[in-house]
Amino acid sequence: MSDQAKNAFFGGLQQTLDQLREQGLYKPERVLASRQGAEVVAQDGSKLINMCANNYLGLSGEEWVAQASIAATEQYGYGLSSVRFICGTQTVHKKLEQAISSFLGTEDTILYAAAFDANGGVFEPLFDENDAIISDALNHASIIDGIRLCKAARFRYQHNDMADLETQLQAAAGKRHKVIVTDGVFSMDGTIAQLDKICDLADKYGALVMIDECHASGFMGATGRGTHEHHNVMGRIDIITGTLGKALGGAMGGFTSARKEVIDMLRQKSRPYLFSNTLAPSIAGASLAVLERLSTSTELRDRLHENTAFFRKEIEALGFTIKPGTHPVVPVMLFDAPVAQKFAARMYELGVLLSGFFYPVVPMGQARVRVQLSAAHTRGQLVTVLAAFEQAGRELGLLKN
Ligand SMILES: *Cc1c(COP(=O)(O)O)cnc(C)c1O
């Protein structure tokens, strides 16, 4: 490569990076020096209450989960150096697949290195140009990418809009198989998909239903099975994808769960499964221990929902505006992007870690800080966080009261 060609390439990258910085869209990484948890230690030694992890059940830094992963490493070793179908499947992987299936109420489950891979590899083996995928406009990036890899006709319905979903189902009428795809819970707003209505429409128009349960598995519904339990449609959902990297332990890993024909086909044809290494035994073993715990007790799920209800009530009493709902994702609306940035920075100084979101991640004028509750938060920590919200809110002149 000539110097000129090099300069054009690397200089071009630098220019784009500089633009991102100027636009406030550059994403710096926060470096932690501790385990993940309700309280974390930053690289500079400061202690922070963490309100922005997907650590819904508080398991990421839990000692018993770490011990389960160590025990699995002792028994099964560090890794497999193989894809599943050559010599990368151990008893612990099969046990985990069974445990996920029985937790979700499905027939079979296939593991992936991430939910991103599960969504990336689910459409292409099951649907082709004769079929239609009808997808919520705000579905996760991995669903969008997965759909792109598939030749099926694409129909997009306006976010959470059941009338538009019906219009799109009608538009897809000539297609052989139809599948409606939605996040079970949308993580920007904590919006819960209307699965009861979606299943009714699916019945009416002969469509399958697929949900992505990354922000639901482990804590939505009376026993934490997910959004399908929450909406009382267990058994009416055809395909469930999810992650082991959020509530269910927090390391990494993903899955697709469905009828056995679907899973069997994915094992034969799904490219992120066929051409990528097997999930580490430590993760499989720890995830299994987590599911065993969640299947015998709703204690963590109950504590999470108590924390959520407490925080939602108290933050509104302080005079902040939140998106109404019941999910542990609580968007505290600040509307203005620079205000959201200043607010998050001030909260950091006050010992609270949270993240600001603004356009283009959320619509213009909808800037916010997003709070995520965890079962690991103590009442005392939440009171401290609320006091910091009040102080930062007063300083920035944001409080109605
Ligand atoms: C986080 C997330 C994913 C990706 O999960 P990973 O296991 O981290 O790849 C997919 N879908 C949704 C809705 C998510 O929130």
C-alpha cells in the first residue's frame, strides 16, 4: 500500500472519529476495577452505585455464580476448541439446553455465543423468498441484521402499533409462511410488547410469533419465565431468543428456544452455530446453576420488582418525569441532550453511575437518563441514588416541585 493510499484510509477514519466526537456521539468506555454489582469501583478508585447494568437479578458479581463457573471449569475444562457438531458438545451443554427449554416452556433449545448470534442465525435457515417477516420498527439491531441475511420479504410495523401490525399482515397475505418478530421488552423505554394481542393477530392471519427475551428472561412474569408468562401466552409463542449475558448470570451466551423441528433445523443450518466455537463450559455450568435457582425460588425476581416499584414511585414524587410502566428499565426524561449529558456527569460526581441517551439513539427531544434496577440494590442504595437525583435535579433546575 502506498503512503498516499494509507493516508487516505487511516486519515479518513480519523476524520470520521473526530466528527463523532464533535457531534457528541463518540462512545468512551468506562473502566471498572471491580466485579460488576450494585456497587462498583471505577479505575480511579471511586465507588459508584451502578444504575446502568443489565444485571437485573444481581447475579453478575455473585459469589455462588462465580463458584459454579469455577466448578464447571474444574470438571469440563477451559474450552472445547471445536464447534458443537465436531467435538464441542459436552453433557453440560445438553443439560443447559434442557434447563432453558423447561424454564421457558418449549421443546428444545440451541446455544450460541451470544444472543446477537442467535438472532443473526435464526431467520435464514427457516424462511426464504416465499415467506414474510413482519418486524416491529424498534426491534434490536441483531434482529434487523438477522432479517437482512434472509431472503424473505420484509414488512415493518410501527413500534408497538397493533393496527399497523394488522395492516402489514394483510400486506403479507400472499406469502407462504409469515412470522411476526418483536422484542419482548424494548430496552430504551421499558415497553412490554403486547403479546396477547400479537398472538391473537397471529392466529387470525396464520402467522408464527417470535420474541427476543433479552430484557425479560429470568424476571418477567409471575415466576420469571418472561414476557410470554407476563402476558399469559406461554405455549402460543413459536420461537424465543434470549441471552445468558443479562439477568441470567451476565457473562455471555445466547439461545434460541422453540419446537424441536425448528431447533433441529438450526443445528443443521444456522451459520453462527455451525461456524463458531462452542460456549465455554464455565458459562454453561454457571447458567445451569442460575436456572436451577430461579426454578426453585422467585426471591430475586420479587426483590427486583419491589425495588422497581419503590424507585418508580419515589422518583416521580421528587418531581421527575418518567416513562410510565412496570419494567426495571426506568427512563427518566430530561428531554434536552446537553442537559442529559450534564446530569449524568453530575450524578457520577455524586457517586451514581448511569447513562444518558439522546438523538439519534432516542427520538429528537426525548433525551433521558436510563435507570436500570437490580435485585442487588439495597433500599439504602436506592435512597442514596434518589437523594443524588434530587440534588442534581435542583442544581440543574429540573424539578417541578
Ligand atoms: C442485549 C440484546 C441482544 C444481544 O445480546 P448478547 O447476548 O449480548 O449478544 C439481543 N437482543 C436484545 C433485545 C438485547 O437487548
